[in-house]
Amino acid sequence: MLKNEQLAALRSRLLEMKRETEDRLKQNDHFGMIRSHAHDAVGELASYDNHPADDATELYEREKDLALQEHAERELREIERALGAIADGTYGTCRICGRPIPYERLEALPTTLYCREHSPDQTVSQKRPLEEGVLMPPFGKFDFDDRDESVAYDAEDAWQEVARYGTSDTPSDLGKNVDFYGEVYAESEENVGYVEDLENFAAVDLHGRHVRVYPTREHELLENILDDEGIMSNIGDLPAYEKDPYTSKDSYRRYDERPSQQSFGETTP
């Protein structure tokens, strides 16, 4: 049973908690929740000219304010219920079992009306927001890269298509060197519309016979790689009658020392 001085100290503390909570809600305008729209809180008339990342930041802050508002209102209701229990003489006894609540528990949690065994908040919810099923990093359940024999157009492909027009990331966010900001997104080096770099500039007939080579950025990059390595091809070995006329002895020896490769179209073991 609580002593009179203990009950008075707890009541005084509850009143102080109530005053602080009400003052906080008044000073921050109830976390801006009284306003009709989030735009009012930031002085915006519309989101039309805002960057998506800026809108996302404002949305996050709005959701945080909403959560803080709900928490403060719940805290205020619990304080008022505890003060009401003091007024009707039931404060300090569990509403479920009727046993006295230890003073140490009331000191730590003055708003409680339950003993530890019957507290309604002792079970932590394991439920997660439904959105996480879609927004799991990096592309949620619509990422098919890890599925066997799947070549379907997935969420990653959709992201790459729009990311080419610009994102809020910078080269430092990407963690690798890029030539221009149009490459600042995940797997920007991935080919679109073809698999090997060779396919981007080499035109062949139905039988694979050479027809024409189109000068492109990828063609220039490949030529630089081949020149640096002193080789004719990086996707398969060439027969000697093709290799000898085009490679010097030094480059021939350097190429010959490379791990053996199989013919064109086969992978290196």
C-alpha cells in the first residue's frame, strides 16, 4: 500500500509530466498536424517543381511528426488516466489482479495501472509494415536476378531505364569511377539491347560473316583494351594464320602466355 507521501510525490510528478507534454504540443503546433497539408508546414504550394528526393524527405519528416504526435497524445491519455485513478483511490493496485503495484515500478513508470505480469505492453509486436514486402532492398519481390533461368523484365530493369535520366546520387555515393552523371546508378555499365560490347558496333550477316563496323564509344574502348593487351580478341583465341600477320613477336609471346581459351562462343574453363 502506498504511503501518503509516496502518493503525493507520484501525483506531483504526473502533473509535471502533463504540463510538459501539453506545453510541448502547444509550442510545436501539435507537430504541425493541425495544418491541412504537409505543404503548409514547409511553405510549399505544390510538389510539381520539387525533386523526388526532396519530396521523399518531406514525406519522411511528416510521417515522423505523425508518429511523435500519436505518441504524445497517448502519453497524455495515460497521464490523465493515472490522475483519475489517484482521484478515485484505485491508483497503485493492478486493474487485472487487484494486487499492489510495487513502488519501484510506479517510480519508473508513474502512468502504469498494471503490475508487471499483467501489463498490456509486455509483448513486442513482430508485425512489419506491408510496404516492406514491396520495398525490400534493393528492388523488393520484383527482382528476378536471383531466380534460375529468369530473363524477365523486372524492377531493376525499370529502375535502370529511369535512372539514366538522373538520380540524386553522386559519384561518391556509387563507390566507383564514372565518366559522367548519366552513369551514376547501380549497374550503369550493363549493356542495353545487347550482351557483349562487340554486338554494339559489329554488324554481321546470318552466318556471322563480317559486314561493317560502326564507330561507337564502346568500339573505341574495346580497341584501346586490345591495343594495351597486344591481342586481337578478348572473347576467344584466334587461329595462327590470323594472329601472325597482326601481332608482333613480343605481343604474340605475351598473348601465348595467357590462359588457354576455347573457340568463339564458348566460355573459358
